[in-house]
Amino acid sequence: MTDPISTPHNFTPGAIAYQLGVAHATASAIQLVSMGLVAVAVLVAVRRCSAVASYLVAVIASQLVSPILWDHYAMILLLPVAYLLSAGRWWAVAIPLVTAWPLVDITPPVAYLTAFWVTLGAVIATGWARPVEAR
């Protein structure tokens, strides 16, 4: 991909901003800021969260820092969702429901991006709240 920001059906923050009419340079900056925030989230998780939570944050981050985020990549959220459900965060069952394949043409692109960011934040919050395992 020579220009992921303008690639159709891409659900990264920069691409969604571009699809909403933001200038290409601004959309690229939004993408870079998003990648920086993801890097900070990974560092925070490694430093402050349980081993399981920090691993799952890295899994989610691997997709959020990618220049392309397709809708079917939401499948990677199943492990973090299972983690959240095991911690009693029952609202997390909505994540795979919203991003389910039968809804691909119905679910707006921003929902996929939101699912990734909400899951990332929830895993950090849940991992932070639990006692830190051996590091």
C-alpha cells in the first residue's frame, strides 16, 4: 500500500478522518497521533498491568498501529473480550456482536475503530485493577 490513508474500507483513525472529509495531511497526522497513543498505552500496560492484560494490550495494539485496519480484523478482539468477560465485564459481549460478520454492511466504519479503542482501554483498566502477577 502506497497510501493507506486513502485506501477504501480502511478503518484506521486517519483513514476514517479522511473518509469524513479531513485533508490528507491532517488525516495522516491523526494517524500518527493515534499510533503514538497506542505506544503509550502499551508502555503503561507493560509497566502497570498484569502480564495477561499487558499481552492482550499488545495484541490489540498490533492492529491499531497497522496502516490498514479491515473490518474482519475485529476477530482479534475475541481474546480480549474473553478476558473482560472472565473479569465480570459483561458489557464486553457487545463488542463481537457489533462487529459480527452479518453486520459488516450495516455497522459504520467508526464502530470498528471504537471497538478497538474501547477494548484497549477496558483491558488496561481491568488489568490495572487486578493484582499484578509475577513480572
